[in-house]
Amino acid sequence: MSYTSRFFAYLNRLSLIKRWGLMHNTVSENVMEHSWQVATIAHTLGVIGKDIFDKEYQPEMIATAALYHDCSEIITGDMPSPIKYYSGVITDAYKAIENEAEQQLLGLLPEKLQPAFKRFLIHENIAPHVKNLVKAADLISAYLKCQQELDRGNSEFKTAAKEIERSIRELELVEVDYFMATFVESYQLTLDELLAKHDREN
């Protein structure tokens, strides 16, 4: 008898979970697209650390951890940061729920696949340096979202942008500083500006 798993059917619904639920958005963002962006940024941070700063990183492992970093939200939903970190009691309670959700998701996989996924789905199994880079990528993604909203005249994200930028700087990671200096400015360009810049570079 074949085993039927609901794991990826659950994950597919991450596209239905909206982020930034307490704030007015001009452009909506869901958890699935956010996870892809975080994964690409995290992978790049790993490559920068490895190839430019000679760190012993495995970019593919970092990217995979980032890709699955918000999977538990299919059960918990997206908890806005102001609520999640409102008090120690709420933070601890949410972490306990998050841990339980991770275990529940892992249990949806066929038993023989669980060891391979366990090191990415269960946060406590992820190496500290990988966690740090995924957190950095998550913050960068959030910062880019804030800038996108500000560019559209949405002052709702003004304070968040400043706080997130400060958090990014406080990480004091050279690969993060390199990414911010090298890639972030171009996110503000229009399509015509991007194409014109590309033409000049070639």
C-alpha cells in the first residue's frame, strides 16, 4: 500500500497566508513568495561569506534552511512582530506553539524522509551560523518590503524601515554589509532604469 502524505499540500497553502497583517500594504506579500526571497538572499550571503571572506559555509544548506524557515506558519499563521515580542510570556508561548507546529509538519512526511527534513524543519537542529544568516536574510527581505512601500508613498512603513535597518547593522556580519552595499540600492530602480543600467554595463 502506498503512503499518501499531506506535507506538500500543506506547504502549498503558504501562498494564502498574508504577511504584515497589522499594517496597510500597497502591495500584498504572502509567506510563500517571502520564503523564496529569503532563500535567495540567504544563499547569496553564504556565497559571499565563502567566496569573498573565506568562511566555511555551505551556501546550499543555508538556502534550504531559509526556504523552510517559515513553514510552521501554515499551522500558526503569521504572527506580527509587535505582538510576538510584546512580552516575554507571549514570546515564550509562541515559540512553544511554533516548536509543536514544526513537529506536526515533520510527522506528515514518510518516516524514511523525516531525517533529511528534520535538520531544516526543526529550528533547534539548525546550526547557529546558519540560523544567523537566515535571520539576516529575513531582515533584509523585510527591509526591502519596507522600502517598496515607502517608494509608493506609504508612510506606514517608515518606523519599521528604520528599526529593521538598525537590526541589520547590529548583526555586524561582513557578508550582510557586503550584500546591503552591493545589491540593495538597485531595488529602488524602475524597470526602465534597470534596463538602461544593464545596457550601459554591457
